[in-house]
Amino acid sequence: MTRINHAAAGVLCALAFASFQPSALAQATSSVSGQVYPNKPVRIVNHTGAGGSIDLVARTLSQKLSELWGQQVFVDNKPGAAGIVAAELVAKSAPDGHTLFISAEQPFTVLPALHAKLPYSPMKDFAPITLLVRMQYALVANPALPVKSVPELIAYLRSRPGKVNYGSPGNGTNHHLGMELFKTMAKVNIVHVPYKTNAAATTDLIAGEVSLMFNTLTFLEPQIKAGKLRPLAVAGSNRVPQLPDVPTLAEAGKLPGFEFSTWVALFAPAGTPPEVIGKIRTDTAALLNSAELTERFTGLAFEIVASTPDELRTVIQTETPKYEEIVRQSGARVD
């Protein structure tokens, strides 16, 4: 079974962002281990390029944390090697809470299945803080591709083995693995074209340089509404409100058990004091569940999670063998 099914979200923090007053702000910067945290700017390292779904979450969160903490919180985009570059940087950073890592699952669950050796340990070099949001993927095609449904797509691909290509933001990304899972279950042969960023891959998809792509609904929705891309299916277990007439891959393609989604989470370097981890998690959960961010993220097809650190750790431990199975069955490579 190659079903990707995430653990349940944790108990959410009850304090809404709208309730913060100056006295609460003073409390938010209270003493931790004899020092005020944060006592200098906080860098949130993002393993993807600017403009993507993770970057949107990162920049929204950084703005609100800056307002809450009275310190600059900024996003540092470090794309490269499907997240290895950013993960290694954070793993080697000072464990004081002033360098954080916002990440999808691939540096923690996908890349260990694809690489015999990584320059960091997913479980030993990071302290989980919280799951932030989950996002749904959609399978989309350039409108020039002469198919309007998943059965038509599968028939078309089977009649042209190795003649149709698909794009992704790089080897080892979820976009890559999701399509490899589709290839395996649908028994088709399509060619992977890796790009350096999500934006570059999507631009070429719209231009017709590649024909297909798995991408987050959040990132694709404007292009779908503009008629620049054709949605064929969503990858989750249920249809989504944003595309109510678009079926799931499981129902449309007769691919039972197909379910693929992604999450975004926040981490710190291992060794970061527990009280700092707790503060970041509590404040982040309060922001995520404020009326403002709930409305904004729900409208962008994000599911707010705000888990505990232990729940995030369990998700990683549970999903790692599932991605190992996808890699084994698909024969996916990073070269």
C-alpha cells in the first residue's frame, strides 16, 4: 500500500492572536533560561524558492511573529538539492532558536529513501516544533494535451510510452515522487524533467515545454481559474471545495488507495532549549488559529494543523517507511 495518510493534528493553542495586547507582547518576550527570547533577529530558512506555497506560509508567519516578538523575523530562501542545502545549513546552526527551518516533508522522509547518505540526520540534527499546515496536490495538464480526464490521460500515455514529459521542482521533491507513484499505479511511462524551482517548472508547463505536473492546489489555483492549466484530478482522499467538479485520482483513474498530500512544518537545530521550542510552538499556534490567519489560509486551500512537537516527530517516523516503499516500487532516482 502506497497511501500517504498523515497523523491527526494536535490540540490547538486557545489564545487567539487578536487578543494580544502590549502586556501580552511583553510576556511573549519573557525570560528564557535567564535571557530574553528572541533577543536578536530570527531567520527562517526555507528550502524552496520565493513565490511557492511554503514561501507564502513562511512570509505570512514571519510577518506576524515579527509583530508579536518585537524582533525582525525574516525568510531566507535556500533552494537546492530538494532541500539538502537548507537542511544542512540549519542542522549546523547555533541551537538558540534564532535560526529555524520551515520545511515540507521531503528533507525528513523522502530524501532518506533516495540517498544512501545525507549530510544531516533527519531525526538527530533537528528539534521538531510544530506542523503548520497541510496542502492538497492536483494533477494538471497543459491544455494542448488532448485529454480531459484521467482515463483519457492513461490511455494516451500508454499509447505513447516515453513520449510525454512532466515537470517538477527537482529530483526528490514531492512533485517528483507523486508523479512516480502515479506512473507505477497507472502503469505508464512518462519522462521526468526536473527544474530548480516550482515557479520555473510551472512556467514551462503553461508554455507547453512540459505537459503534466503534480503541484499544490494553492500554487495552481490562479492558473486553473485563468484557463492556463487543466485540472484532471486531486490527489487526496476527498474532493476539495475549490474544485468541486474535479474527482480524486483514486476515483477518476480507478487507482484504489492513491492518496498523496504534503505538509509544512517548523523545526529548530537539535539542542535548542525545550523552553524556547515551547515558546515558539505556543506563539505560532496562537497566530495560526487567529481569525485573520484562519481566514487567509483556509481561503488558500491550506488546512491548519498546529501540532505538538511529539506529534510532528510521530508523523515523520510513520511516513518515512511509506516513502521508502514508493521509491522501491517506482524505482525513482535522483540522478
